[in-house]
Amino acid sequence: HPGGPELLGEYAGKDATSGFDDFGHSSDAKKMLKEYLIGELEDVSMYSKLIKYENNIK
């Protein structure tokens, strides 16, 4: 991600919709979302904790 890994870590396990929308991404970036979507998590709390642990994010 051009915003860097810190930005991804900030939103790890969270809904990043508002952050994405607030930035004002281009229509091309919005199209890319569909291309890279591999699924949706039902319970992200467990994955968020794992990602933060693996990346030593507090």
C-alpha cells in the first residue's frame, strides 16, 4: 500500500471504509478494491489481535 504498513496496521481488524472514503481515493482505486477482494471475515476481532501480535503493533 502506498500509505505504508503503518496505515494498514492502524486499520488491521477494523472497518476502514470511512478512512478510505475520507482520503478521496480515485475511481481506479475503488475499482481495484473489487479486484483484490478475496473474502469477508465474520469475526475480525481474533484476526486483529493476531495481526497486531505478529507485527508487534500496540
